[in-house]
Amino acid sequence: MERYRNLGGDSGISAYEIGPDSITVQFKGGATYLYTNQSAGSANIDHMKQLARAGQGLNSFISRVVKKGYARKLR
């Protein structure tokens, strides 16, 4: 997994991993969730990938838009 840069300084996300049709997000408490095109929608996954690479806004986007749209909890 790649470390989330957290440019805003207050994110609950610590790391992420981008796949072709998915993104895995690890939160600071250790919980890890897999979000897929099927579970959250391809437009949302594409936007999450952009936010992850930018290092800002991913936690907020998940909280506001994606919410419980994960495919499964990994940890």
C-alpha cells in the first residue's frame, strides 16, 4: 500500500492501493476497505483515485458521497 500524503493534515486515512477497477483504503485505526466500480460506481472510484494521488480530500469524499459503498471490509 502507498502512504496517503494527507496534505490537509486531518485525514483519517493512512494508506491506499489502486487497482484497475478498485481502490483499497486503510484508515488510521487499521480498518481496511475495498471499494470497487461495482460497489461504489466507476465515476466515484475514478474520483477517489484522483483524490488519493493528490493526497487530499479522500476521507471527506468517502464520508459525504461514497459512505458505505464498499465491496467488503478486509480488516
